Amino acid sequence: MIDKYKFVCLILAIALVAALVRLVFVSQNQSSIEPKQTVMENILSRKSVRSYTDRPVSREQLDTLVRAAMAAPTGRDMRPWRFVVINERETLKALSDSLPFAKMLPEAQAAIVVCGDMSVTDKEGNPSRNWPFDCSAATENLLLMAESMGLGAVWTGVYPYEERIKAVKNALNLPENIVPFNLIPVGYPKGAPQPKDKFDQSNIHYNVW
Ligand SMILES: Cc1cc2nc3c(=O)[nH]c(=O)nc-3n(C[C@H](O)[C@H](O)[C@H](O)COP(=O)(O)O)c2cc1C
């Protein structure tokens, strides 16, 4: 009787282990193959979009872009980024007047200014030295998210150009501690802009193979 009981327990234990192994295998396969292909497609289809239709972009869509931006890696986890979301036509126009490389702004439905906050300090009281890198990582996340949502966007440079930093600070009335890093017009793409293939094998150097 006891032996029978032990035998049933053993079978159940084996079945449980097999189910767990299968679960781990399936979830590993899903996370290591399928999503990566989707990410690669997303990365390869991203392009700078500088012309937009008049189709509106919602507050919710813009919030999603910023949510993606804030998922980026950040040095020492300091998160020194701040985001200014603009959809006021006059402000978009005012910004385009003072920024030579952002002339597409009045056509955009909105723009997001990625900024660094110099008041974010570490335990020693020092501002992040990584803030431009953190803002860059956040920007790329945002641009990839825009692409995946069918939106068009482009990184227009503000930092480190003093005159552009001043122009954006003035137009948005930013406090002293906030440094605008770039400005990203957002809208639905006009026409069919295509991604550039920038892959260049000669940029890769292997120390094995
Ligand atoms: C640091 C940086 C600054 C940029 N500044 C501008 C800009 O001021 N105006 C603009 O139209 N595009 C700007 N771009 C976009 C580049 O021109 C664009 O990424 C490049 O031509 C490659 O094209 P792609 O984004 O379609 O792959 C900038 C990109 C980076 C990374």
C-alpha cells in the first residue's frame, strides 16, 4: 500500500518537473526569439520624418512616447531627464523661428523637448555627468516608439549649441536648472519616408574569428 502511494507521488513529482521545464523552455523561446525579431524590424524601420499631415496626435499618444523614453537606461539610475510636451501652435512657430534646423516644427502636431535637470544630484551633491547620454538613450526609445505607433518624428539638436539652448529656454520660459537637450517634432508622416540602410561591415572589428 505504502509502495503504491510512493509510486504515485513519484509520478506526480516527475510530471510537475516536466511541466515546469516545458514552461521555462516555452517562455525562454518566446522571449529570446519572437520579440527580438519585432524589435529589429522596429529599429530598422525608424527614420527621421520632417514632413507631417494635419492628422491630430492625442495627448495619450504623446504620453506613451514619454513613457517609452523614461524606460531608457540611465547612469547610476539618476534619471536626470525632464520632458516638455508642446502642442500650442504659437509656441511651435516661435521655436521654429529661432531654431535653424527645426523648420518643420509649424507643420508638426506637437513636439517633445527632452531636457536635463541639473538639480538632480548624487549623494555627494554633484549633478549627473551622464545626463546627455541619458537623454540620448531616452530620445532613441521615444523615436522607436513613435515609429511603432505609425508616427513620424525627428531628433533636432539643441545641446550643446549655446544659442539654441538659450532660444529654447526663452521660448519655453524654462527654469535655470533645466537644459534643453533636443526637440522632437511629432506628427503623422506625409508621403512615404524610407529608412536609410546604414549598416557598414567595415565599421566592425573582430578580435576573434
Ligand atoms: C545629435 C543629433 C542631432 C540632430 N540634429 C538634427 C537637426 O537639428 N535637424 C534635423 O532635421 N535632423 C537632425 N538630426 C537627424 C539626423 O539628420 C538623422 O538622424 C540622420 O540624417 C540619419 O537619418 P535617419 O534618422 O533617417 O536614419 C539629428 C540627429 C542627431 C543624432
